[in-house]
Amino acid sequence: MTPDGRFVEPPKPTLGIILWRLVLFGIGLCLIGALFWTAMVVLPVLLLMALIGYVVVRLQGSFFASRRWF
């Protein structure tokens, strides 16, 4: 606001600045999409590996507990 009470408008961005912002927004959106897609692909693989590991550990424990070592 100026001393006489008028509001000052900010300078309008040029077309180049607007296009640059759109390009950066598009690149950011693509990166976020790629990260999300990667997480959705990797997450089931990790869950399956955890389940297999749990089953293997449980089976090993029952195998060694059932053997007589003396």
C-alpha cells in the first residue's frame, strides 16, 4: 500500500516465466508418479519376501525342536 492509500499491484509474470513454472510442475509430477509407481511395485514383493522369511524361520524352529540331539 502506498502512503496515499492505493494498493500496488505486483508485476505480472511474463509468458516465459509461466511456461517455465508449468515445465517444472510437470517434471515434479512425473517424478512423484514414478516414485509412487515404484513403491506400488516393490511393496508386494517385500511383503511376499517377509512372509516367506517368516515361514522359513518357523519351519526351521519346528524342525530343530523335533530332533533328538543326544
